[in-house]
Amino acid sequence: MTLSDTALGRLRPVQAGWYAGQDVWSSCYGPAMRLADDARRFDVSPAWQAWPGAVAALRHAAALDAHSTWRHATGLADRLCDALGAPRQGQRSGGQAIITFPDADGTGLRALTAAGLTASGRAGRLRIAFHLWNDEDDVGAVAAALAGVDRGASSR
């Protein structure tokens, strides 16, 4: 962008990120950032390399049937609950694609991580989220990794 000195003085950057800092490399981590004195203060992160992929991904996502995608993800979560002998979660609301189990000491999360699976631990609970790209094999892998974990003991 090219700006006159008047415009530069009047306009305020609303999406300034690290790339808009006076010294971009000291602007990466904050917490304070001094914006560039010139029009670069309006620059956003140079992520244009990802835009062609984003266009294809957005077209694909827009073409998906939301109800079948929801049924797929919640169905996998239900199958995991069944495999672990746990109650299905979110049944009143039509199911949940994200399920949690007590895991106060992190035993379950460590078991999944050791098996090469990605999950998260939040507030003493193991959090597992199913998405469009997951399948029955993923349910089996999670169930196998958690088979030896005493989920009741990890909540004490």
C-alpha cells in the first residue's frame, strides 16, 4: 500500500501483527510492539503462500453436507464411548464429536501420546475430538491405547 503522509497520520491499523512492527523480529513475541513508522504498519503476516490451499480447502468444506459430517464425527465418538464401556456424551443434544473423561493425573493423555495419538488434557480431563478425517481405525487405536488405563483411578 502507498499512503500520503496525511492518510498515514489519520488511518489506524486494525489487523497489525508481528510483520507490522518497526523491527519485525522483535515483534514476534510481544507483549509490547512498536508499529513501523511507514505504511508497513498496515501489513499483515506474509501468509499468501497458504492462500491457494485455503481456497481449495474452503471450497471442499463448503461442498460438505453438514448433517452427514456431524453424524460421522458424533458416531465415532459414540463408538469410542461404547468400546470403553462409558456412557455416550451429549445424547440430549444429538451427540458430541468432542468427548472427555476424567484424567486428573494425565495417565490417559500419556497413554495416547505414547501410542502416537493426538489428544489434549484440560482441567483434569482427557479431551478427544473426532473430525471428518477420522475413521473406525482411529476409534480402535484410541480404545486400544486406553484399554489398560484405569480411568476411575486417574480421576482420584
